Amino acid sequence: MTEQDNEMDAEKLSKARLHHQLGVQAQQINRVLSHHHVPATVAGGVVRSRMISFDLQTQLAAGLERIRGLKDDLVSALGVSDVSVVREDGQWRLRVGRPDDAPVPLLRLQASLPNLPPATAAVGMADNGQPVLLRFGANRVKHVLIAGDRGAGKTTLLRSIAAGLALTHRQSALQLLVLDPHGLDTDESDAPHPLRPLGLLPHILTDPTGTVDECAAIVHFLAEEMEYRRREQVQCPRIVAFIDHIITLLDEAGDATRHDVLRLIQYGAAAGIHLVMATDQPGAPFLMDRTLRVGVSARLIGRLGDVAAERKVAGIALDNAPVRYGEGDFLAVVGGAVTYFQAAFIGDYGLHTGLSQRAPGARPRLRAAATKHRPTGGRDRGGTE
């Protein structure tokens, strides 16, 4: 294949991504407008270098004012940083920032996979159009490490994996924990933390946890639960714990928590307990620990400026791997195979939609258990369906 052929293929792929993006975003806009009973629909649009202008068909000025009031919902549903409504050439248009790559809506991705195996998360879409899947199990994906610079999309990917698992499993079969010792009140832009809405999932064993001490207590509980399960030969319900800023937790919580994490990495999968850990410190010595390197079966690597650290996290050479430029660009390293993919995304509106579709007419419960914090000892059986 010549260089010209490669350029033509790349151009076709780019156009296909853009076409996919336009269709998905138009559907999402119409869905938000319909949900809020706004008398307007998307009727075409114009693609520009850094923006897409969607034509809005409406005959009511009040409808336009209501659209402006839905800015937060539209931003969340589209996965963009900003939207605006303007009048241009006699036509009302909704302007949407154009990302470098087309987003992969999680709900759409899951809808295309009706026969998803148990304990499997769809994490994104590869360049060849194939879904990228992680199937958790003692002999499959034991634990997952997500690494990348700040802004690479690690927290968004954590959220998508957690939401995807919850939307495809009963609470009696799978339960979740969400921990971020870096804090869950706000992020640096003073926007709501992207992991906090996961507290709406009925699979959550306790509220998303945002202090070092509380995170350490839950990790210790998991280690004790693991020992109970090993003695009693129990593996269900499967528990997946999502830990953002894992290195921050280990550095600030101390040796006891480090010991608990290593025990979970070594023995947890056989007891039905899996860790999905994220870090923006790929050079941390803990990531070179032999127990972690053996126990972590999948490494999802986003944009990283440190090539040496990237190679260490991957565990293999990545000399010919695609360069990751934007948020959501990742490499999946599983069993020596390397796959470039665009991470799946789900906004707050999509999360609400998914929950509504899962339980029509029912209001989601805030958490599976009645207690806010887990006990320090013994075995908690969690909630029931």
C-alpha cells in the first residue's frame, strides 16, 4: 500500500468519524429537547473547522429561550465544553464545539452489543470500528490500571466503565465502589466531580468516597471481605472498586493501605473482587511492584509525555503505537496485544436516560446499602434486588 493510499484511507476514516459524530449529536440534541418538551428539532447543520452549527427548526421564540436554559443538559449530553444559540443568516443555530475525535457514546455502543458476556465492560471503539471490551474474571481481566497525564480522560473512562457495568448487570450479580482520595466535592474548574453522579447507581455499596481516611477504610474492608470469601469459597456478587488517584491514596494513607491493595491485587480476582485504578503519576515506584505487574491484566494508557514511564506502565515496547493527542485517546494493552481506541463517554443526561430505560417508571435508589459507611470488620452482604 502506498503512502497516498494510506492518506486516502485516513481521510475516509476521518469523514466516517465526522458523519458518525454529526448523527449522534443530532440525536442527543433532539432527545434533550424532547425530554424537556421544547418545541424545536435539529434540521441540518454546517460543519466548520472548530465548530458544528446545527440548524434549529422552531416557530416559537419561547422555545429558543428554553433551549438557552438547557445549556448544562446539552453540554453534558454532547460531551463538549460549551454550546450556544445564535441567529445566523436568518436561521437559528445551536453551535457546538468540535472535538479532535468523534465521541463514542456509551449508550449507543452498548446498544450495538446486545449479547455482551457477563462481567464485561465496553470501554470504547477501536479504529477498525470494533468495540474494545474488558471481561473481568480470575482467568481473564483481573485488575485494570489506567494511566495518563492530567486531562487525558482517565476519570471520564473510570466513570464510563462503572456506568456501563451497572447498566448491563443486576445489582445482585455485581456491586460497585467509587473512591477518589483527591476529593469529590469539585474539580479544578469548580464543576461537579464527574464521579459523584455514580452515587445514583443502585449498585453502589456506599456513597462515592472522597477522603483519604474513608478510602483507606473501604480498601481495608475489601481486603477483609476477600479473606472471608476465600475461606467460604464465595465469589458473588462480583465487586468492582474504582479508585482514582491511586498513588495519592497510597502515599497519604500509608503502609497498611498499600499492603491491603497488594493483597487485593494478588488474591482479589479469585474471590470476585476487582480493582480499576487510575493515576497521573506513571513514574511512581509502586507501579513497578512485581505483584501489581503480575496482577494487573489490562493497562489503558492515555496521553503521556514521559516515554520511559509509558513503556514501564505498558510492560512492553510501544515504539509503533499511535500517538494519543486528545482527551479520550487510549491504548489498551492486554496480554501483549495493543489496541488504539477512543474511550466511551456518558454524560449526566445519558446516565439518567440509561437508568430510566433500565427501570421504567422507577426512581433510582441512591445506594444499595442503607448505611453510609462500611463496617470495619465482618462481612456486609450489601443490598438486594
